[in-house]
Amino acid sequence: MMIRVCLLAGCVALAPVAARADILLTTEEYPPFNMTQDGKVAGIATDLVRAMFDKAGVAYKIEVLPWNRAYQTAQSQKDSCVYSTTETPERKGLFEWVGPLVRNDWVLFAKADNATPLKSLEDARGKTIGGYGGDAVAVYLEKGGYKLDAAPRDELNLPKLAAGRIDYWASGSELGPYLAKLQGVADQIKPVLTFNTTVMSLACHKDTDPAVLAKLRAALEAVRK
């Protein structure tokens, strides 16, 4: 559609100027990587993402959503990305990836007085493991046939562990101690097994402009130096 602009000298037809499209970044409360702090989205991964987008000169906005909604938005909505997203074989072909942003080991936590040694994840088979519904850790355990008790928020697993409703809690190596400290129970849990080492990245809709992705990847490399 042409736009007509009329001045004293007459009218001229101008081609419409394309609006600058922002990239919508969705994320969740997953401290210390991404979290709301003093009304602002913050965290280790958020700081890196902001620096990357600013360096690339790509406009963006961030929305904090429940994880499943944040993840589905990046899958279904063009010009959207989600972080911090664990890279797994199942997810690899669903997105365009920019990363890695951060490393995130998967850990089983137990009550501090639990004296049962675990040499591998297989030793926990048959035990009830608390997880966060929809999270990559929980999906991994479910697919492996482990007895998973999923909670809508990861912090809800701590009181379940304290009450003996679950035998172990599967969470991130950084997130688990962070949530325990917030609840004042850091001395009541302990890590007993690291069962996977993963990285988390920015996962973008498959139709994201390749030129934008190239800028972001170059910017990430630059800000890491």
C-alpha cells in the first residue's frame, strides 16, 4: 500500500517504511541464570543475552513466562527466542541455536542425612525423584523410565524432599543450592550424583532471519573474549 504525502508543492507517493521488528525473548524464573530481580529481568544468562543483542545492534524485548509457555512461544511465533534452553538431541532440530550461554550440570540432591551412596543414575531406579514438569531434566528422567514426581515449580520439591515424599530431587547444579538458600534449608540437602553435563543456549524460531542469527552468533563470540 502506497502512502500519499501532501505538501504545499503538491502530493507525492512514498513507499511505506517497514517497521523495525523486535525479537521477542521469552524466559522463565531459573536463577541464577534468568530471574526477576527488583522488577527487572536479570541473571547470569540474561546479562550475556543483553550484551549479545546490544553488540549485534538487534532490538529485543524480554518476557518472563511459565516455562512451557515460554518454550512453545519460541516454537510457534516467528521472531521469538527462548533462553536459557538446554540443548538436547530431541530439541536440536526444533530451533535455530545461538550459544552456548552457560553450562548447567544435572544433579540429584538428597537430604543431608541420607547415607545411601549413588555411583550412577541407575542406582536411583525405583526411587521417587522430584523434578520440574516440562523441564529438560524431568523429560530426560521420564524417557528413561525413572519414577518421577513432577512439580509445577522447582522450589516445591524442597519441602517434598524434607517431608520424605520424594527420595531425591533432580535439579541444576546452580539452581538447586540457590533455591535451598532462599528457603533457608541449604544445610539440609546435599548433592549426591552429577548425572549429566549440558549447556544452555538461546533457542530461536526456525524462520528467524539468518542475517540476524549471524549477527547474534558473532556478537556472542565477541562479548565472550
